[in-house]
Amino acid sequence: MTTGFFGDITKIPFEGADSQNMLAFHHYDPDEIVMGKRMEDHLRFAVCYWHNFAWPGGDPFGGQTFDRPWFPDRISDGMQAAKLKADVAFEMFTALGVPFYCFHDADVRPEGSNFAENTKNLNEIVDYFEQKQSETGMKLLWGTANLFSNRRFMSGAATNPDPDVFAYAAATVKTCIDATNRLGGENYVLWGGREGYETLLNTDLAREDQQLGRFINLVVEYKHKIGFKGTILIEPKPQEPTKHQYDYDVATVYGFLRRHCLENEVRVNIEQGHAILAGHSFEHELAMAGALGIFGSIDMNRNDYQSGWDTDQFPNNVPEMALAFYEIIKAGGFTTGGTNFDAKLRRQSLDPEDLLLAHIGGMDCCARGFKAAAAMYEEAALSNFVKDRYAGWSNPEAMKMLDGTYSLDDIAAYVEAADVNPDPVSGKQEYLENVVNRFL
Ligand code: XUL
Ligand code: CO
């Protein structure tokens, strides 16, 4: 028996591009083989718990717009509400046919009066999830701890000036890794919520960096201690909620990881909207992670290009998504990672059906972008161009400049002796953009 939240909709079918049924997939066929693998196994879609089931539809100027049967104004018993929420969530996951979901502790369990009560509530819901996972075949892409909403974290979690807040945050992360491990989660995410600062006048930057470095090392040590097989992921974001966030972008996170000897232990979960806030493109962040060997997973939700804040919209720009998936394919594709929609409805989208339509659209756009990227990758017109562009570096004189054979004065002698006088060569950007356009 279902909750009836989605009426009689229990399964979204694949009907192909010509179908006019908007409650069907037009481009995402999980069984379609692309580059020798099923689309479902390439894309590894995940639905997030927080925006879909915990967010009431508020913005800085207005409160709740959504009416959901599990919200506190409809049920006062927190655990009963959490279970109804879980029932509806798993009905939606199943209807969409996504293999994965993600959650923060605070999305899924009622807030207790202290740490012990929070842990007890979380464990009760994890029991419930365990049962639902085995009934539905759903898997957990990642778990995480919400270390930013409660007022105790207003000055940061790991970077808090008060060691008791650090301790509370560390203890909470322990319970969330335990929960993720029990549920067979494939990753554990650390988004640095309030790890940043508002004003230097009250902030010791060097100390906060040390605290954060130790915190992440504690997480990695615990992962190995309990034998958690998943990947630890940091999610970069440049600002919001604090003015300056320490995990600004992929390159900044990599520097942090190197500084704290974590570069072989931690990878990145890259979000499109966060890339835009950092003044980058999504594909830049993905390419950077690929180049540094720390690519992990993605949050495929876009930002509005005109607003300077995190709008978490469902993706719908296929040409941009094709470039993003091209970088993901180049980085080797997903291993433990996947395509999570950390996306929320617009607050006027009140109908239960809107939750389905939003994900159908996002998944269809991903499928189109991915297929274009795969075709681009397989034809290799772009990669062959890049290979040829750097071909000069395989000549022996060139190699000596990089392998330590030549010093600066040796290079000067070589330039003089061979009368080196390079001819500029076209970068061919328009030609390459036209090549991309053939696949869209
Ligand atoms: C915040 C954000 C988070 C993380 C998980 O901008 O993206 O929801 O994805 O904490
Ligand atoms: Co995110």
C-alpha cells in the first residue's frame, strides 16, 4: 500500500522523444547502452532528501509555501512524521527509477534535546531505511552531517573558537559515518557549511585551518578504523553561508588536502551552482579535479546566472551539461560517485507532481548531455586536436627542458644554437566550438 502522496503514479516509464506524456522519460532510458555500459550505470542518479522532503519552500522574505502531510503543522509526533516522510521519499525514488539517494542526519530524523537523543533518533530511522532499501533495492550514494543549521554551529563546526563545538561536530560526524556505513553508502560528504568567516576582526585564520585539517584527518582515521569502504568527499563552495568559505573551489581544496596530507584520501563532490558562485564554469571545476586526480562525484544543480546566490535549480541547459559530462568521461567517469540533484523546486511549484516533473526533466537533460559527450569523446576530434597541439613536447630537446636535463642556461644555449624563433599557431577556438555543436 502506498501513502497516496503521488496519487496513482507509481512508475515513470521511458517513452522516447516523440511522446507527449510529460510524466514519462523522453531521453533517459536506463538500459540504453552507451560506450559499452548501461546509462543507469554511467549516470548513477541520486535524489537528495533535504530540498525535496525537508525544505518548506521558504526564502529570506517569506516562509513555508508547501503543504506536506509530514510537516510539523500536520503531525506533531516527530518520529511518526519522519517515517511518513521516508515512505513518501522511497515512493518517489522508486517511481523515478533512480538507483541512489542522499541525506543529512537532520533531514531524516527529528531534532533531539541533546547529542544522545539525536543519535537514538538517527539510528531508529537508519533501521527504517535499512528495511526500505532491502524492499526497494535503493542504495545510498552518500550520507552527511548537517553541521550548519543549528545555532550551536553559527561560528563554524570544525573551525569554531569553542572546542566543545568541535567535539560536538566530530561526535555527530562519527554517528553519520556509522549510519552511512550501515546503509552501505558509497561515499561520505563533508560540505564545510559554516567553515569560513564573516570578519577577520574576530578570526584566527591559521588556527582555523589547523582545526579543519585535524578534523578531516579524524574522519579519515575513523573511516579506516571501522572499515568503511566508501570515498570521503569534500564539496567546495566559495561563499554562502559565510562570506569567505575555506573550501572555495577545487584548486583551493586541493591545496588544503596537500597541506594536511589528505590528497590520497579525499576527493571532491563538485556542484554546478558552487562553480558558478566561484566565478568558474562547471566544466572548469571538473577538469581541474580530473587534472589533480581528485574527481569524485557531482551535484548537478544549476545556479541562475543573474542572481549572486545559490538558487539550486534543476538543470536544463543541455549544451553546458554536455561539456560537463565530457570532462567527467575524460576523468574516467564515476567510480563511487554519481549524479546527485541537490536541487529544489521553485517555491510556487506546490504540487506533488512538480517533484516528479523536476527530476524527470533533470534526468532527461543529463541523458541528452551525456550522450552528446560520449559521442564527442568517441569521435575524438577534440582530443586529437589537443594531442596534436602539444605534440612538440615529445621531441627530445623539448623533453630535456622538463626532465631536469637542461638548466636555464642550457636552454638559453639551445635557443641560440638552434636559432629558435617560434611561429604562432592558431588556437582554433571557433573551429572547436563548431565541432562541439555537431553533437548537440
Ligand atoms: C550547500 C550544499 C549542501 C551539500 C551537502 O550549498 O550544496 O547541500 O551538498 O551538505
Ligand atoms: Co551540494
